[in-house]
Amino acid sequence: MIPILVNTSEPMLKVKVVTVKDYSPQTLSLLQKLGVLHVEEASDLSPVDRAAIENELNETRNGLTFINSVLDLLTGERTVLIPEAVKPQPISDMKDQARKFHDTVSTLTKKYDRLQGNINSLEQLHKYLGILVNEINVPIKELQYSGNYLFTRVLVLSEESYKTFSERTGEHILQEIAVPIEGDIVAYIIARAEDRPEIDTLIRDLGITALSIPDEDVPLREFITRNDEILQKQRNESDKLHREIQKNIEGNLDQIVMLREALSEEEVRLSVLRQACEARYVTLIEGYVPETEADTIASGLKDVLDYAFVETTKPVSTEEPPTKLRNPQGIRPFEVIVKLFSLPRYGDWDPTPSVAYFFAFFFGLMLNDMVYAVGLLLLARFLLDKLVDDPTTEGTQLFRKVLYISGSVALVLGILSGTYLGDFPNMYFGVNIATIALVKGIQKQLSDPISFIILSLIVGLVHVNIAHMLGLIKGIKENDKGIVVSKIGLFLIQLFGIPYLFQSMLNIELFSLRAATYSAFLYPLLIGLLLVVIGAFIQMGALGAVFWIFDLTGILGDVMSYSRLAGVGLATFYLASSFNLLSDWVSKTVSSFIPGFAGLVIAFIIGTTLLLIFHIFNLFLSSLAAFIHSLRLCFVEYLLKFYEGGGREYAPFHLRLRKEVTVGKKS
């Protein structure tokens, strides 16, 4: 979103870098090269920091468990080429990737395992019931029957277990069919229901398998035939699922193996760091980094260092991160103006956008001369570097752009109003300013003192009320009832009080309204006055009984202060015109004392020299006045209404590379 009046600073993250002491110089060198960490005084490594390393180690091991469980399903050997350096990623990202692979394969594996369980059950029934079909062909449900008098079971047991079972249950078994198969015995028994507890206990004690028989009224032979068909179908489905699992793993095998290698390296690194923490052989570096640059530190360190732990967290309310402003290119130069007042605190409003608009407009309105504006642009380009110690600093470059932008506004207004060194065209060429102005309305507005003053006061009224509106919004956000009540009162006083006072005291009607309507404005005016008083009491207690008056006089004083726009603007024009007149008078006087061509040449040289000196002087004087008064209006009349500042500047630890350095003393 493009900032209109205010902006917010870059979101910051708190960063902790833990590394073994042997890697401290290398770590600092890397951080300096990365140039994004605002270093703070580090505290001792707390148990919480150690716990964070332990937690990350556990996360890494969980990710490895996921990956290994996937690779364990791969049948057959595969060879995967590993690059020399596996690029590290955040642990949470690698674990998420591992879990994603695991979950994808796990869904298929669960289906496969369920199917295999069914196949094993069907194969068991096929194997053991198939041998009984030659002996009996009763309905399948009678093989596992439980009634009031009788019960039946199909048991699978070894020959030794069968012998023991027969000896201990001989008198309880009413009927038995036993068939040997591959060293085991399949026995179909019929016994009395009253003997069932004793027989079941013996089955458990001897570890005998009692087959689970479906409760279906189907002859055994028919069941075996149907079971074979179902078994073959499920085997085919099982083979299909197995191929799908293998295809899924093989399709991502390179990525899965690379992920396992990265997690394995991370596990080793974190294990060493955990041991170093216990022995206090570690270095802790703390600071803040912009949210967008957090990955730069993590990846940058892990690419080079074997043992480094990077933890990023959001700042808590008790912490005060540094402020990194983020404004569009056209507005960013005016950050130097805001910094002259005070840098915003982290999380507070950044007023740079609105300061940019108004500062450039105020400056252009006060300078308002095409030639002076061009002169200022040339001075900013060629002279500014000579006036500062280091012209390569960011502050100098931004300040130069402030002069470029503000000078360009003055250039445009000068062309629109036809102002060139004051009235120079009229003085020396007899060309009226009004005829060369591109916009006659602007020329008339800025050349007439009364019109210029009225324009200045209207601009001031708008500028001040924007500040009060921002103050109201801030008061609402901070739940400051005193500010909210006071600001609403001020708006009511201005909205209804100004038209009422003009009509009642000066007989000037600002709007085409009936006299009765103007009289009705008195009531909201009084309500606004009452709200201002109440707001003052809420904010200052008993002192509000006096200080509410200053809220009212402050509005008047603030708006009247903008008359300086007209004062400096007109002073620039009239001083330039006076210098034109003075230079013309001197040159004419010289030519009158020295007749002939020589007198004209000398008069021209003296007049031109004086013009150059006077106008350079006026350029410096007017530019300085425009700059100072623009600052004053933005700081005192605007920012103080809603802005506090007091922030710390984001100063990243970085490697400064200068193209040239001047050494030695000036001779």
C-alpha cells in the first residue's frame, strides 16, 4: 500500500546467533559481509537459549525419522549423487518437507498395510480351512459356533501342543476332526458350552491359534472357492499399491535423499553446539534484522560455518528494536528532514510522506523563481560536495535529492508565475511578468501581497488540521480520551466558529447562508469550546483550567505563522527587484560620468558584476530562509501535534567499501 500521509517502519525480528568460540572471528566477518544485522549488547546464554537449541535438535531428529521411514519402504538399491555442499534451509522448512513426503507415502502405506492384513487372513483361512474341506462340508458359520449347550472351534497347533491339548481335554471334547499340515495340526472340535471356560483357558496357556471364522451361511467348499477369488483380487490391488508407493518415492528420491543429508548435517551441528553450551565454549551475538532479511543471516552463516545456530523471534513489548524507515524512492530523501526532528520509535508512525509533500511545496512557494531554482540545482550538484567532509555518505546523497526536489518545485512555480530574477525581464527588456507567466492565475495570486497572504493562511489551515486529524486518530488508537475530546472540540470550533465570527464580527459571509443559520453556528461553537475545556482537564487535571486557553490561541497562532510563506516569497521577489533597480541605477550613473562607448562598456561590466553578486547573495539568502522556514512549519506547526519520535536508527554491522579516501592535512 502506498503511504499517503504517514508510513510504518520495517518490521524487525530479534536474532540470536550462537556458535562455538573457535568460529567467533569467522562469524563476525560473515555478519559484517552480510550487512543486515543491527548488533546489540548480548546477554549471557540463558537456559532458554539452550532449550531452543535442544528443541531445534529434536525437530531435526523428527524430520530424519520421517525421511528414514519413507526410505525404508524403498525396495532395491538406488544410487543418488550428492553435491559437494548441501544448501541448508530453516529447520522448520526441512521438517515440513519431510512430513509432507512422509504423509503422502503414509496414506498409501496405510492402505497397503490394511490390504496385506486382509490378504494374510484370507491366506490363513485358505491354508487351514482348505485342508478341512475334504473331511467336512458344513456351513462356514458352524465352524465357530457358540450356543447354550455346544460350541465349536477350528484350532491350529503344533503336534506337541495337540498331544497335550488332547490329554487334558479328552473327556470334554464331544467330536474332533484333526488333519496334519506342514508339521502343524488343524483341529475342528465340538464341546459342551459348560466346558468352554476351561478349554479357552487351556488354548491361551498353550498358545494355540483359534481361527477367526466369518459368520456366513455358506458351505465350506463354496467359501474356499470364493475366498480364492477375493484373495487373488486383493493381491492384484496390493501389487498396484506397492508399485504406486515405489513410484512416488523414486519420483522424489533425489530431493528426499538431499533432505536427509541436510538434516543429518544439521543434527551433527546442533549436537556439537548443545555440548558446547554445556561446557560454555560458545559465543552469543544478538541483534535485530529486518523481517525480509532474516533468511539471509540463517542461510549465509550455515552455508559457510559448520556449527552455528540462528534463532529469530518477534520482539516483545518490553523491547525497543531499532527503526528502519521504508519509503518510496521519491519520498525517501525527506527522511533526513524527519531525522533532524527525531526518528520515529519502532512501531510508531513515520511522517516522512506528508513532510515530503509539504516541505517541498513550502520551499518552492517561498523561493518561487526560475533562475534561482536553476542556481540552487547547480549548487546542489557541484558545490554541496565541497561543503561536507564525506560526500559519499547516504545522508549527503539524500540531502542533495531534497534540494533537487524542492528546487524543482520552485522551478515549476517560477515558470508558471513568470518570475525570473524578480522583475528582471521587465526591468531590462520591458517585458511584463504577466505576459510570460504560463498560468496567469498563479502569477496574480503570488504577486499580490494580500492574495499571497490569504493563500498562505488557507494552506496553513489545511496543514494544521491534517496534523490535528492525525492526532485524533492516534488518540483513538491509544485510547487517550483527553486527546480525542480536545481534538473533536477544536474541529467543531473551526468548522462553526470561523464562519460565525466572520459573519458576526466582520460582517463577512464565507457561505451563502441565511443570517439565522449563522446564528445557529453559535451552539456547536459552544459545544466545541466545552469539549476543549473538558479535554484539557482530562489531560492535565486542575492545570486544564488555564491551559485550555492555549489550545484556542494555538490554532490562531499556528495558522498565522504560515503568513511567513508570503513574507519570504515576497521578500525574495522584491529583494531581487531591488537589486535589479540598484544595479541599473549604478550602471546608468557610471555611463553618465564616462561618456562614449567606453562608458557603456564599463557601465555594462559594473552593472553585470553587481547583478551577479547581488543575485548570488539573494539566492543563498532566499534558499536558506526557505529551508529554515519550511523546517519550522513542518516541525513546530505540524509534527508537534501528533508525533513524538525518540526512536533508534537501524545501523547494520556491515563492511564499508569506499572507492577513495583522502588522507593528510590541507596545505
